Amino acid sequence: MAVILIFFLKGFLPVKGVKNISIPELKNEMNNKNIQMIDVRTIGEFKQYHIPGFKNIPLQMLAQEVNKLKKDEPIIVICQSGMRSQRASKILKKLGFNNIMNVKGGVAAWR
């Protein structure tokens, strides 16, 4: 049972090299014109409500769409609560992105 719990929790631990930011920090970062902002929620969730300036790349499509992102520019990742964006951050890190910020609490915290 402990092995299963450790395996489950491992997917939700902070990713080394990814900065977790709060909503006030996000608002400050959004002033940076050279920042990329992606929302990894589903297309339906994004259409229902999204933060202006964020581009929708659903988590399940991230690996296929990563060529649309610039590795040399900072990137902010958001989802509904922070879980999917944390997984997306891990994927981006593995693909060679270095300046990644994950929004704690996600869109739910923004609202």
C-alpha cells in the first residue's frame, strides 16, 4: 500500500527547475511581453472561461504542439487547479525548456 501511495504522490511533487508562482506573481509576470502563457485545460474548459493572453494547448496535445513554443523564452503554465499544469511543466522540462513557471491554484485561484 505504501508503494502505491509513494508512486501516486511522486506525480504531484514539485518539479526541479520549475518555479511555482502565486496569482499576484502571475499578474506581475503578465507584464513581461516576452513571456509565453499556456493553459493546458481542455478546449471546452478554455472556451468556457480563460485568462486573456493565455493560449490553449490541452495537456494531451502538449507533446505534439511543443514546436509552437520558444525554448529560450520564459513560459507560464496554468490549468484549473495546478495539477495538470504541474504535469505539463514536467513534460516541458524533459523537452528542454528551462524557464518554466507553474501557477499555484490555477484558474480557480485566479477567479
